[in-house]
Amino acid sequence: MRFGSYLLVALCTSLLAWADEPPAAAEAPKTLEQAVLQRERADAMRAAAELRYAAEQNECYGKFLVNSCLVDAKKRYTASTVEARQIDQPAIDFERAARRQDLEAKEAQRAADALVRQADEQESTQQFRAEQAAKLAERDARLADKARKAEEGRAKTAADQAKRQAKLDKRARQDAEREAKKAAAAAAKPAPAN
């Protein structure tokens, strides 16, 4: 049992090599990496304090004044955890502030993106309406052009028909004049004597 407590003390001492540095890290970290390192240091200090407290408790049970030894061990444990908390708290505050800033930056970006998206939607809506109006105007122009061409076709057909009719009328007049001349020539001829 004694060997186990010595082993715990040796393990505590090795953990405390890093964790027992002076509490200069109680200053606020300037980067997230520093905050993470500071939190790891505080965790190591807490773990070392717990190991040391357990080892000291085991040693206290071998002494004559057990209660006094346990109280002193508890005081050292409490002091170590308070020191670890003093190192940990600025890092926690820094991480919280960093997360808040990230969240605010994301929210601001989201709001800016929403404005851009809204402007894009309005622009695309206006463009769509303009394209629809252009298509409608083009359709109306095509229909008007078809109507004009149909009217021109009807007018040309009517003109061609009128021309044909005039030609037929002229030929009918010429035929009638020829027939009239023939009839006049035949009437002007003396009748044959029988």
C-alpha cells in the first residue's frame, strides 16, 4: 500500500511539472490557441491536485494526527483548484467572447446575404417581367405583321382578279366588236340573186 502512494506522489510530481508554473497565465489569452492551452493547463492542474490530494489522504492515514493532516491536504487541494479556476476562467471568457463574435459575424453575414438575395430576386423579377413584355410585344408585332401580310395578300388577290376581269371584259368587247363588224360586213354585202 505504501508503494502505491509513492507511485501516486511521483505521478503527481510529473504532472505538476507543467501545471505548477507560476500563475502568470491568469491574464486573458489573445488567441483561441492560447485559450485552449490555458484551459488544458488548468485541467492538468486540477488533475494533479486531485492525484496529490488522494496521495496525501493515503499518507495522512499513516500519521498520528490524521484529522489535522486531512484538513491541511484539503486546504492545499482547494487552493490548487482555486488557482486552476483563476487560470481557466479568463480562457473560458475569451472562448465565450470569441464564439459570440463568430455568431455575430455569421448573423451579420447572413443579414447581408439576405439583402443581396432580396436584391437579386427583385432584379430577376424585373428582368423576367421585361422579358415577358418583350415577348408579348414581339408576339403582337408578329400578329400585326401576319394581319398586314394577309391584307396585302387579299388586296393583291383582289387586284389580280380585277385585272383578270378587266382582261376578260376587254376580250369580250373585242369579240363583240368583231362579231358586230362581221355582222355589219355581212349585212353590207348584197344578197345573192337567186
